[in-house]
Amino acid sequence: MAVSSVVGLPSGIQDSFDKEATKGFKLGFKSTLANGDLILNAAAFSTHIDNACSVFFVGTNAVQTIRNISDSVIEGSKSMRPGRHVSLLSEILSFRCGTTVHSRSQCRMMG
């Protein structure tokens, strides 16, 4: 565990955190089919973070300290179908920290 006293922090407040460790993977592909008339790109990823660190701001002094938060998992996927006139993009993202889950998904046309 790293502990340091930071100049400007109120008495008794200090950085205190364990080393962060990350494991992850990303898998994807790009393809051109039907003599170039159909193009499809996609990817999926997952990242697991043990002892994730976060910055906390202390009081009105604009001072920050680093602390560990719950282990976190970030997962998602992205696909794109480029077209000559209109492209389609789809994204899904999930972030879990302890028992808290934040998710976002979107599908949009670009042209």
C-alpha cells in the first residue's frame, strides 16, 4: 500500500492506495463482402480492474487525494456498417463498480 502525505491536504488526510492491476481483451474484425457492396466492422472488449484508483477532491481547497474503489469491470461492443450514402453505428457500454452498474447503448445513422 502506498501512503503519502501531501502538502496542502487537511490534517489526517493522505493518499492511501493499493497497486492497481488490469486484465483485459479486445476482439474484433473488419470484413468486405459481396464484391465490396457490404462492409461490416465489429469489436467487443472486457477490462477487469483490481484495486481501481479514483481521485477524490477534498473540501474547498481544490486539493485531491487518491483512494482505491471497488474492483471494476468495463465491457462493451461496437459495430459499424459503413455505406456509400449512410453509415450505421451501434455501441453498448457497461461499467460495474462494486454493486453499481452504469450502462449506455446507442444506435445512430450517419450520413
